[in-house]
Amino acid sequence: MPVPMPLARALWAGAGAALCCVLVLLLHAQFLREGQLAAGTCEIVTLDRDSSQPRRTIARQTARCACRKGQIAGTTRARPACVDARIIRSRQWCAMHPCLETEGCDLLINRSGWTCTQPGGRVKTTTVS
């Protein structure tokens, strides 16, 4: 029994729309794979360590972030993250929880960064440039 013409047209239109959606999703996925970050995420671009001084390691890290409106690149749990821009503007660094859960956070006296103190007494100092 043949399919009525209006129904056949509706089926073809639905198939065409579904194919279009699949193509758009594939193109979007390819675009994300080629360097586009998802909103609200960060990635480390460079990480340089200098251990030339005894008992001291200097590390410089560069991150790339795609933050949402009202957010800016920061640090959460020792990883680059998008944080509330008000934290950065007010230099209340510890409010973005930059240290690991087992570490204590303290602002530097001039508010140019923070320190993370581990339970054993080891201190990591981070300054913002």
C-alpha cells in the first residue's frame, strides 16, 4: 500500500531536519576539538620550573580560560579555574580557594598573592603578576 504524499513529504522533511542536526553537532564537536574551550573551563598552556636555588622551586604557569560573564581566570584547589571577578578585583585571593583541601590559605601582607601552608609546615607562595 503506497504512503500518502503529505505523509511522505513530512517524513522526508523530518529526515532532512535530523540529518541537519547531526551535521551541526559534528561540526560543533570538531570546532571544540580544534582549540575552542568549553565555557567555564581552563587549560594549562605552559608550565616552567626552576629548581636552581637550594630548598626553593620557582614555577611559572600560564593558563588559558573561557570564563562566563562575571568570571575571570583564577585558581581553585591549585588548578586554573574561572572564579568570580569580584574576588580578583578585591584581591581576596583566599576566597577563590586556591589551596588544596589539606592546606591553609593566608594573604600576603601587600595582597600581591597568597601562601598555602601544608600540615607539615611546607609553604607554597603564589604571587600574581
